[in-house]
Amino acid sequence: MQPTVLGLLNNAGLGLRLLAGDDSSKLSEPVSWIHSSDLADPTPFLDAGHLVLTTGTQFEAATAATFSGYVERLADHGILGIGFGSEVIRAETPDGLIAACDGAGMPLFEVPYRVPFIAVVRSVADLIAEAAHARDTWALNAQRAISFAALKPDAVASVLAELSRQLGRWVALYDYRGQKTVTVDEASVLVHLDVPELMTRVDAEAGRLIARGQRSSSTISDTAGQVSLQTLGRRGELRGVLVIAGAEPLDAADQSVVTSVVALVGLAIEQARELGRTHGRLRGGLFQALLEGNVAFVQRIVSRLGGVLPTEPVRVVALEVPQDSRDALVSELDVRPGGEPFLAAEDGRVYVCVAAEDAVTLADELSLAHSLAVGISDPLPLAATATGVEQAVRALDKAGVASVLEFGALVSGSLAGLLRDTSATELARALLRPVREHDAATGMTLVESARVWLEHNGSWDPAAKQLGIHRHTLKSRVGLVEKLTGRELQSFEARTNLWLALQLE
């Protein structure tokens, strides 16, 4: 235990006697050192938390003002008590010093002649050494307990829970995006720290440390307590921020335990990321095999890994996910309750192969939660996964922000919409180019005439009426279109090709 004035007074071997300050809170405050001095102002050589021993040579011919000034200087400097050695210079402790200490609430104790100052100093030094040894022992035991926690399946959460328990503090972990992912309060200290303004500052500070990209630490002090933040990972590759909050600052022993946790959690996160990358490469290989139709092979591998492929028929869900949140989304899908999705991140997208009846629900949830565009294929057998991916991508490309589009709805809306994303657009322009060039050169409206005629299913009279021309004029224009395009428009196929060209061009 740390030495205190009260502890020294209770040491019968020293025989100290309290003369003033018997109701002072300083009696129980921890003493960091004890120093002897007969200077009128010893404060330049002292620190807050010290005790002062004196024989009183500086008090020759002292007045009440002398004693008051002396005690006030020590009190203002954070000195916790004064020990006066009696029967060395003076027979007893001066009344003026006793009165000044009583007035200032400064503990004053008398050291009898038979007790040398060195005995009092040694007693304080021994207690400080014992306290340091006790803290070192505690730190070793705490690190041992945390090391055992690191062997549990959920290593990071277990380590942080044990850290909270050992420190008696609130502990949180922020990920590489600055998002709080784990909070532990084994000592129930958050009741005293859960001030919205303080938590907002902590969130902002964690985000700032991550954004800097450098190994660093910081401290936030508040009337509610003190919060320490420490980054995890290497410079340029930060993995998160460890946050510890409590009523008091961390001491050296606390900090040594935190340092070990920073190393353990950083290693665990790095191992998890590497495992995730390996898992991702395996996903990619299996997904490629599925795209090639090797369903039986993929089923065997997935079964050996303890999983199952989704029940047929399946639908492919395609999502365009930003790089910085792709890993988090994949992790979320991995632990999603219900169903057995088979997923992979390929070509900047995430593809999820899921039982057909679960596809729309999954897509809606992901789109709403992450503001993502999502495309869904038609129900298909697993062997047709490649077709499912193509359909889902087509739908994804047409889906708006934070919306879901099914391939079936896209096709029913317009086949031309699908063709517009292919080389068919260039073919359409090539087919109509001579017609447009003729219109530009002559001022005629062959393109518009052909469009209106096709909209009326090749009926001359209603088309001519809409155009405001004679039916024979319209026939002449259509004939000229046939000549310029090299296609006779009497067949359904020829008319369909011209119609698609007009839609795509």
C-alpha cells in the first residue's frame, strides 16, 4: 500500500504525534516522497505529494506571519504534511507553527528526538517500494490472465473483457473505419462516464487518430473522468483504436498491462485479417469453379469446410460495395442468421448466391442498411450460376442508389434496355447513319417517318395522318429508307431490327 501520513502515525515504532490538521483529507492521500529541509522556502526542491521534515532552524525569531507564510507556501505547492523534529533546536514544536497548520488544514506531526529523520524517510521509502512491488506483481498477474483470455475462440473480445476486469475500467475498440465495434464495462464505471458530450468527443478523437494514419495516443480529461486512446497497428496500416476510460489516470502498472493488450489485440486483428484474406481467396476459387459449372466439386469442398450450398433454385444477388466497407459487409453476411448464402468478392463487387425465396429479403435488407444498389437474377439451378451473375450484374447496372432491381422486372420493362449496354448501340448507329445523313443533306424527316410508321405497326393511313402527309408520300419515304439501309421492310424481322435500331441509336 502507498504511504500516507495516517499510516506513518499508526506506525508505533516511529512514535509520531499529530499536532494539527487532524481532520484534513491530506492525512489519507498517498505520499510520493519525504524530504528534510530547514530552508525558509523549500518548495523549489519539492514536488506535490511530498512530506517535509524540519528541525526549525529557519524559525529563529519567527512571528505569526512567518509561520503562516511558510505553511501557505507549502500548502500551495501541494505538500501533504510537515514533520517537526523536537529537542534538536527547539524543545518542542512552536505554537505559531501549530496554529498556522491548523488554520491551513495542513497535517503537522512531531518527530521525537529518539527517532532520527532517516528512520522516517526509510519507512516511507520501504512503503513506496512495497507498493511498487505490489503493483508490479499485480501487473504480471493481470498480463497472465489476459494471455489466457487470448487463447479463447473469440480472442479480441475475451482479451478486452479481461482488461476491463483487471483495470476496473470501461474499454472500447474502434475499427479501422473509426466505428465502435466492442465495448466492455466489467467494473460498471460507465454509469459515471456516460456523458453524451464526453462520448461524442471520444468518437471524434478515435476518428481523428485513425485518419492521421500514424501510431499515436491521446488523452481526454473531463470532470466525468479520464479517457486514454491508443492506436493499433503499424503506421499507414492502422487496425483500430483501443479506448480505456476511468475516474483516475492510468499509473505505470496499468500502462504496462495496456501495452501488452495493444500488442495482443493488434496481433489478433492482423491474424484475423490474414485469415479473412485466405478465406477470400478460397471463396474466389470456389466461386470461379461454380461459374464453370463444377457444382459437385464445390459441394464437396464446402461440405468438408462444414458448410452447405444454398438450396436450388438459387438467385444471385450482386452488390456494388466501396472497397473500404467490403470486408465488413462480407463479415456481416458470414454471420447472418438464417439461410446458407454462398458469396464471393470479385471484380469490385460482392456476389451472393442464395436460395431463391430468400433473395429479395436479403437484397432489401442490405440496400436499406448500407444504401447500396442491388441487382437480383432470375431463379436458376446452381449449374447456371454464371448466367445468374450476368443477369444480376445487368440488373445492378440499371438499379438506382439504395434500390433493388430484379432481372425479370428489367426484361419485362424493355429488352432494348439490355441491348443498350452492348455493342448493339454501335450497330444501330451504323444502320441508321445513311438515313440520318440523307435527312441532314436534304432536310427530309425519313427517320421520324419510319419511327411513326413502325409505331403504327406498318399501317399507312394512321401513320400518314399523324405525320400530316399523304399515304403515298409516306410509302415513298419508307421505300427510300429501305434503299438507304439495304433492308426490305416487308418482313417482321426487318421491321424489328429497324425498331431496335431507332430505340438504341
